[in-house]
Amino acid sequence: MNENDRLCLLIVDEVEDNRKEFKKIFPDDYEILEAVNEQTADKLINENNFDSVIADLKFIAHLKDNKKISDVPLVAIVDPNDENAGEMAIEIGAFEIVTKPFNQTIVAYRVQNVIKHFEDLRKIRAIKDGKISELHKYIEIDPLTGLMNRETFYKRASNLMQENIEIKYYVIYFDISCFKAINDLFQIETGNLILKTAANYFNKSIKNGLCSRIEADHFVICVPQANFDIEKLIIGLDRAVRSLNITHNVLFYAGIYPVSNPALPVDQMCDRANMALRKIKGNYMNRYAYYDAGMRELMLQDHMIVRDMEAALNENQFAIFLQPVYNIVKNSIESAEALVRWFHPANGMISPGKFIPVFERNGFIVKVDRFVWEEVCKFINNQREETGDVLPISVNVSRLNFYNLDLLEFLLGLLEKYDLEPWMLKLEITESAYMDNSHQLMSIIRVFREEGFPVLMDDFGSGYSSLNMLKNLPVDVLKVDMAFVRELEESERAYMILKFIMNLAHNLGMDVVVEGVETQKQLDYLVNLGADKIQGYFFSRPLPVNDFKKLLEKSKEK
Ligand code: C2E
Ligand code: CA
Ligand code: CA
């Protein structure tokens, strides 16, 4: 190509008509030079950069030796009456042939095609050679921000760390809060502007390290640990973006992986940094966090839980345990709470503290809760058949259940199937669900109570419930959170608050169950306060169903 960016062709042919014909084929954006013999051809080749040379067959062998055009496709002009001409042209170095007289369409097509083909070859070779050509740059760099892209970052960061084994590095993953919202609220250009601004800031402030935009609004840097100040970097980023005067609060969050083994694949280092990041995302106080090995463990555990949960339900790996609630005035068991357990074939018993939060995130809790409710109904029914007595049992109703329109129908269906009445099945709904205070939830709870199900507010006092609200909430029983009991012995305040809660509850006609009682001393305090219903390890841990039955029998004998 010559300076003026037009494609440039050379036609070498002694017959003037052929040259004229040829020139007519190509539109104006081609520059076409002519030569009538080898000498003029060589001279022109020397002075110009051709994209293709089209020559009569008899010049091909000579032109093939010209080093200046070793990288340029040669097209031979052959006589259609000469049977072997085409084959010979290829043999001596032409890349394509055209025949006389010229068919305009075919000639144009063939010449353009070889030029394109050679261009592609040059690109491929450039990639293979690792040459820093324009093309190479294009492939390595994120066009929006000019930072290196993901693959390049992986490669270069790996080289950097392995070539400087004596230096300790961080791999740090950055994310922007609410970037999606910004893209929704403003034009896409605003989002792009933020990304470019951040990229500039990274470029300017990262010395001896690498920065990359690895996707969307995620940046990763690799920097030496020595003298690196993450707070300064985050403040700088925030400030740079704030200077754009976007009315939305844009905040940068960072997860930091201190590299211990430089041979670990960089994508895994990024994953770990990202894991640390996820811990603090959306948290205004903590803008960065360090990775630790425990996170990986937790992540693997969560993966296992999600992987195995469906099979667990199908293969009956879930079971209920029952923990008695004692009436200390009457000295008897007056109900029990059903708590789910998972007996994993490889990992043994898993406690609900580990899997319930995962199920609440992915929605599986709804299936598990329904399973538990049915097990409880079976138990009550079975117990009634064996002893003639009914012990009401309370079950946990995760908030997610309320999104299912058939919740009430399902519960009533269970009652019918096992011939039970609603008072036998108590529903525990956590305080935090009430605090959402959605009208919909409140009205569903009212309907449950109208149907006759007792409703308990679980973990009362763990959240932000105001005592004032209590009088408007549809509950029959408050389950006082364990944290209160923990504090009873140390804090006069906890004692006073609990006393107040119990008075208020009783005045409002609610029952109170105190959870988590472990010691005689705690029990004494509670007796003093007038508490009568107690659930806790002091009396019994949650028990397998058969053990619970034995406990029941024993307590009746007394
Ligand atoms: P929760 O509903 O508040 O249940 C009480 C938890 O406290 C149970 O833990 C119980 O074993 C424990 N606990 C009882 N007395 C004491 C005590 O004296 N000291 C101590 N330290 N702990 C005591 P668990 O069984 O591990 O259950 C933990 C949580 O998992 C439950 O808290 C509940 O939120 C959830 N959960 C358990 N089973 C189910 C279920 O079937 N469905 C749903 N949605 N959640 C469940
Ligand atoms: Ca509960
Ligand atoms: Ca509780």
C-alpha cells in the first residue's frame, strides 16, 4: 500500500491492450502502475509497495526472485489456448492465474481474493511471531479502555511473577458498585466514561505492575506488595470518578489475593481475589478484603451442598430431630421444635447452620421445609396412634415460602392427609421476615391464624424489632432469641429488657418461649422473671425421633 492508503497493483505486460483492459477492471480506489519489461518492473517494485503484481507468464519466474515482493501475491496472465500454462504458472511461483482476454468479474474477484488471503496470512504470522505490530496490539488490548485484556493479563502477570520470584505480589480484583444501575439510569456513554476514567487512573498509579479490564466493570491488577497502599488507590479511584460529576454514588470494591505460589494459574488467583471481594460487596464500611484459605473451604462446601441437595432429598438423607419445649411450671413437655439434619453419605451429619443459608439463597429451602412439615405430620399422627395423645410440634417456615401461592393449600392438604388439626402444627417465622413488614406477608399470616395455626415469632430480639410494633403484629408466641439468655448473667440491662418484653407479651395475650437455656443459673434468672416455657440444651438437645419418643414416655411417667 502506498502513502495515500490506496491498494496498489503492478501490471507487467508488453501488450498495451492487455494493460489498458486491466486498468479498466479496477475502480478508482486502486492505484495501477504499468511495466512493459523486467527492468521497468524491478524499478517500480523498488520504488513502491505493491499489494499484488499481475504479470504475463513469461515474467513470473523473474519476479519471483525479487525479494522486495516475496510477501506479495503474484498473479500470472496466461493464454487460454495453452493447456499447460496454468499449471506451469503455479509451479514457478504464481499464486493465482487470469486468462486473456480478461473477464472483468473474474479478474477483479481473483485479484482481490489473493490480496485478502495474503493479508490474513501476514496477520497469522504476526501473531505467531509475537511481533508487536498494530494487529498484535489490537488483539491484546481492550479497545474501550486501552488496558490489556483478560488473556494478555493472564499471560503477562504469570511471566512477571515467575521472572521475579524474589518479589511478593498481590492480585487484586476490583468491582464497581451498582454499575448495572448506572448503565440503566444513564446512557451507555456514562458507564463507558467511568470505565475509561478508572482505567486511566490505574494506568497512572500502578508502577511496576499490570492492570487489566478483564470483563464488564471488573478490573484486575497485579502489583508488588511492598509499599502498596490499597486504601490510597481506592480513594483515588473514587475521587477520579467523582470528578465526572455523575449524580450516582459510584464506589470501587477490591478483593486482594496475596500470591504465595507464583506458579498457580493466574485465573485461579483472580478467582480467589474475587472470592474475597464477594464477601464485602455492597458493604459501605468495608471496601476491600483479603483472601484467606477458609474462604476456599467455604466455597467448596457450598458447591458440595448445591451439587448434592437434590439427590439428598430424593434419597432420604434429610431427617428431622425434635427438641422439647418444657413448661417449667407444670414440669412437662408441652411441645417440640422440628429441626432438620442432613446425613450425607460421604460427609456425615451436616448441621443446618451450614446448608440452610445456601438453600435460602437458591430457593431449595422451600422443598426442604415442605419435606420437614410432612415428616412432622407423620410423627404427630403416628404418636397419636401409639399413645392416644397429641403433642403439638412447631416447624420453621422460611420466608421464601411466602412467595408460593399454594402455601396455605399445601399445609391444609397435609392436615387432611394425616387427619390433623391446625393447632397441632405451629409455624415459626423469623423476626426478620416480620420486619420486612410487607402487607402481603402480614395478611397471609393473619389468614393462617384465622385457620387456627399458632404462629410464633422466631429469634425475637435478634433484629431490629421495636417493642412498639409488637401490638400490631399477628403472632401468638414470642421466641426470645438465645442472645438474650447469653447476656442475662452479665448484663443488668438484658435482664430488665427481658422482664419488660415478658410483661408486654403477656399483657398482649402472647406466650413467651425462651430459647437457648444451657445452665441452671440461666434457668434461675428466668424463673425469677416469671418465664414458664423453656427450650434449651439444659433440658435436652434436639433428638432423633426415636430418642425423643423415649424422652416423652419417661417424662409422662413422672
Ligand atoms: P432456630 O430456628 O432458631 O433453631 C434453634 C437452634 O438453636 C437449633 O439449632 C437448636 O439446636 C439450637 N439450640 C437449642 N437450644 C440450644 C442451646 O441451649 N444452646 C445452643 N447453643 N443452641 C441451642 P440448629 O438445629 O442447628 O438450627 C439452626 C437454625 O437452622 C435454626 O435456628 C433455623 O433457623 C434453621 N433451621 C433448622 N431446621 C430448619 C428447617 O427445617 N427449616 C428452616 N427453614 N430452617 C431450619
Ligand atoms: Ca426456629
Ligand atoms: Ca430461634
